[in-house]
Amino acid sequence: MPVLDVTSGFSYPTLSAAISASTANDVLWLDIGSYVENFPDITHNLTIQVDPAVAQRGLATLSNPQPMPLNGWAVLNVPADQNVNLSVAGLNIFGANNDALGYANGAGI
């Protein structure tokens, strides 16, 4: 399922690729469906949402391929010291587990 960076007009094969290539204040549109990836840290202002043309049909589901996110915290990680505004819409984020640190679960964001 391609991901469209509405701001730049570029399309990417994965959400991770779109996040990595995006710049401050970009808007990423996803199709409904499942995105199972190790997402990169989000270090700039970004909007991630289901494409408004298909939003009435469902959600985009985000999860990691393994229970513990590689960043150790969340499916979508926004480092606290980056002063980032992240907007999301139409996303179902689940599955993060942080048992290695003694927590029953990790965070979605």
C-alpha cells in the first residue's frame, strides 16, 4: 500500500520510508489496512492520517513486527527533547510491549 506525502507529492512503498523522507510539516496519507513495520523516530512536525477519500471505510492499523518496539518505547516514537507536534487521524495503533523494562505494555505514541 503506497503512502502519499501530500505536501511533496511523492509516493512511498511504506510508512517508514515516508516518515524518513518527510520534512517539517508534511502531511502523509495512508490507505486503510495494516502497516507492520519498525517505524523510525519522528523528529519533526508531521501529520499522519488515513486518506480522506477512504477514511469512511475504516482505519489504518500500525504495529511492530515484534512485541517490543526497536526504540524501546512506542510504535510511533516522538523523542521528548525534539519539540515535535505530531497529528494523527484514522489510526489504530497496537501491540507494543515493553516487558524488558518491567512494564506490561508499551505505548502507541
